[in-house]
Amino acid sequence: MDSIPYDKEMQNTSYLELSQSALNNNIQFIRKNITENRILSCVVKGNAYGHGIDKFVPMLLKAGVKHISVFSSFEAHQVKLATGKKNVTIMIMGDISEEDFEWVIKSKIEFFVFDIYRLKRAIELAKKLKMKALVHLEVETGMHRLGLEKEELPIALELLKENKKYIQFKGICTHYAGAESVANHIRVKDQIKRFNRALTFFKKNNFEPDLVHAACSAASLRFPKTRGDLVRIGILQYGFWPSEETFITYCNKRNDYSNPLSPVISWKSRVMSLKRVKVGEFIGYGNSYMANENKKLAVIPLGYTNGFARSLSNSGRVIINDFRTQVVGTVNMNAITVDVTALDNIAIGDEVILIGKSDSAEVTVSSFANFTDQLNYEVLARLPKDIERRVV
Ligand SMILES: *Cc1c(COP(=O)(O)O)cnc(C)c1O
């Protein structure tokens, strides 16, 4: 009885493969085209856009990245676990739980301050700890999510001046509301103006931060002047464009239509079972798919519980043995069936690519996203947390 190895590592029904060489390529592209002499802060919120903070952050370190941005104190802790004692700056752009605020300050983690409440709390805690809190003031410029209003800037200025001993004015920043689409052009231009006014306010008062930053991936591509001292890059590092429009704009400018980015992620599973059905039979639950000929089917052990959206019923694509084929019937909780009638040499256990590339076929995240009406950001961020990430 006691010889059963309960600590054995088990194989889940699918896994994600993360490519270090793809990441190196993307970071190089960003450094060459965007960062130049600026600080590159790599955004790993949303579990590193689904890639998995614990595996992805060490890959960033290997690629030479030294500045990492997250949404919450919870994620900052995960990054800290992944970086250990390495010299990496961590910046929280959003939530800090009250219980963990002291930990954030003690750990010298930088954070956004977007209201007077948080600024006062930071000062209180820094005094108590006899330490400096490292603050980036986030300014409201028109996104209307987080940020200090114009009227609050003088209050923030006074608080910062009075508490120089406890607050280091690390940065001033904002975030643009949809720089990935020309539909928001005027709104973003207005935001840039308002941000510049806020900068002028601090300059006039001879109280300036170490760093000015505003640009995400889309803004740094479309509005190069927003790049400032630091850029906060998320989606590009993973090998995806913020939108098709940003990719096309980038290509048009250079008159070169090859994609310089490579996706870091692939999602893979295997054939669980094979079966034949006769013409006229319905496949799976209900009657959404009837075989229009004698068919061979492969069952893949993965469904909507694993992030393979139900809206991919009868439309999702997968690759088996370098052949791109289609889901038939509805996506179940734990299984899909795909049409493999054309494949002669298929066997149980063969690799199935749900997202990624084989020699001559590809299923992209954006095709996946188009079928499900999701953003590529959403498809990535919803990738299951509990499956293995294999770095290759
Ligand atoms: C998510 C986020 C970014 C990065 O956005 P990408 O489009 O992925 O580059 C930058 N800044 C803030 C405040 C964010 O929330």
C-alpha cells in the first residue's frame, strides 16, 4: 500500500510550451524599435497574459529584463518568488491589499498612487516603518478609470513636499484609453495634452519625478512621442500585436509585410481516442452536426473547462500531423471531436496543436480569438492556470 507514489508528477490533458528563443526575438525587436535608451518594463499581469508568472519571469530575466510591472500586490509577490534575490524592479500599477501594503513598502516595490487616499496611507505606513515608499503618481487624463484629477495635483504636490523623507517621487504616469485603434485617435491626443499639462505643473513647481511614463505597446508604436523615460510593454513581448490595425499601420510605414514578432506560446494536447461514424449520424450532444459522409473522428481530452471556448463548436481549428482540421459538434466540458477523415496514419497519442505551428500549418491566437469574438489578450489571459508550462 505505502509504495504508491502519491507525489508522482501527473500529466494533465494538455500543456503550454513557452519558447525562450521567441521571447528573445521579441525583446530584441522592442529594444531596437521602441526602448532604445529607455527603461523597458515588461508587464506580466493576468498571470503573464496566461503564460504563467512562475515560468515566464525567469525567461524574462534570461532575456536581460530588469523591470517588471504587475497589476496587484498579489502578483508582485508571485514575481518576487520567481526572481528571488535578483536585482529586479517590480512596479504595481493597480491594487494593493491593505494587509500587504507594509510588505510592498518593505520589499521596495514601486507602486502607482492614483488617489489622495492611497498617498496618505503610503505616507502613514512609510513613517511607521521608517522607510521610503517608492511612488509613481498616476494622472487622470481621460481614461476615467484610475488617476489623480487636475484639482488633486496641488494637494499631492504638497503632501510629497512635506514628506520627502518618506516618499520617493519615482514617477509620474498615465494610461491611454485605446491607442490600438485609430477610432480613438482624438481621445488619445487629448490625453497626451492633459498629461503634458500635468508635467508642466510639476516642472513649474520645481518638483519633478525621476521618470515620466505613459506608453503601452500600442501607444509606443503609434505615438512615439509618448515613450518618455520608460515604456510598459505587455502584449508585444509575448509575440502578439495589440490589434490587427497596429500591425498593418506598422507594416505600411515600412512597406514590409513580414511579421517581426514570434508567439512565445503554443498549446498542445494529444489524441485520446479514434472512432468512425456513418453518413447521416449526429456527432456529440444535440444535433448541431450531422456527418455528411462516412467520417473518422479523433477525440481530444479538452473542453470549455480548459479554456477551449464553447463558441468554437463546429468552427475551432486544430493541427494533427501537420494537417489543419476542424472541430465537429459542440465543445463539451472536457472533450472535443475533430474531423480526421483525411488522415490515414493517425494514431492514439498523436500530438494535437490547439494554438501554434507545425511545418506547414498554423492556428494563431488571433484566429482563435476571431472565432470566439474575444480579444487575443482575453484568449491568452484565460488559458488554464493548472496546466503545465514547459519552457523550450
Ligand atoms: C496592461 C497595461 C499595460 C500594457 O499593455 P499592452 O497593451 O499589453 O502593452 C501598460 N500599462 C498599464 C497601466 C496596463 O494596465
